[in-house]
Amino acid sequence: MKALLVLGFLLLSASVQAKTYERCEFARTLKRNGMSGYYGVSLADWVCLAQHESNYNTQARNYNPGDQSTDYGIFQINSRYWCNDGKTPRAKNACGIPCSAVVTEKSSKHQQRRDILSLGTASIHLSGSLWETLLRNVNPAVHTSLLQDDITQAIQCAKRVVRDPQGIRAWVAWQRHCKNRDLSGYIRNCGV
């Protein structure tokens, strides 16, 4: 009975939706995390990039069929080079973090998803997104991912990307929408 009560509480708390930042809230978060001027990239560049990559949505995902990679999170970090999603062929994982909470594990015969929650003798099957949310709510300190509402890991990985020789040019959206433009409107009235 206790297990069912705990499960009910966890499932209720797991119904949290993805966080979509407001523009100024995002700019202030980036500034607090040392992104203003990081490797010569202005705060306005980062805010512009995130608006055009994910519309400030921490749960954004976009699949790229050409190279079978996926872009994850508020900065749309690519699984080919920067994070591990367990399914992108020849992935590098230069940031050393999972792209999302539900990482597939390869077995010798097939891929398995870790999607069973055990409570004592009871096992419950959960959908992928519910499992991700549950993991974040149960122990956010253990769970690191680019799809979290706390974007600390995404910021650390974005810093790693910009230290690469390609720098901010690694993001196509930055090249198309932000490069060589007046970006002052992205941080206007934000107090940064």
C-alpha cells in the first residue's frame, strides 16, 4: 500500500510540462552562468541562437535523417558530436553527457529501453517521456541531461561547443538568423 501511495505521489509530481523560458529570464540565467562574452560570444548572440534553435524550450528535439542524429534541448545540442543518445551512429559525446534521460542500451540481440520502475515486488511500465520526467523529479542531482528544466548541463555543453575551432558557427540557426545582425533587441529591457 505504501508503495502505491509513493507511486501515486511520484506520478502526480511527474506531470510537469517542459519549461519554456521567457526571453529575459533566459538572458539573466545565461549571465548568471558566465555566458556573457564567453569565448567572445555576446549574451545577445546566445539568446538569439536559443530563440531560433528551440524557441527557449528545454524539451526541444529535432531529428536529422541525413546523418541520423538528433538535436536536443534549449541549445539543440547535436548527438553526432556533443552528447550521447545511445542511437546515433559514430557519435563522439564530446560533452560527456546523455542527450536525454532515456538512453537506449545495446544488447547483443537488440536495443532495450530502460523503462521499468520497480517498487518492492511491483514493476510498472512507463512511457519514455513519463520515465524522463519521473527520473528528473525523483533525483535531479543524479540525472544529467540536455532536456532538463535546469539548463546548467546544457550551458556547460554549449560552452564546450563554442571552445571548438568552429565556435558559435557550429549552430546553423546562429549563422542564418544572428550572424552580422543587430541583436540588441534580444536583451533589451532584461537588466543584463
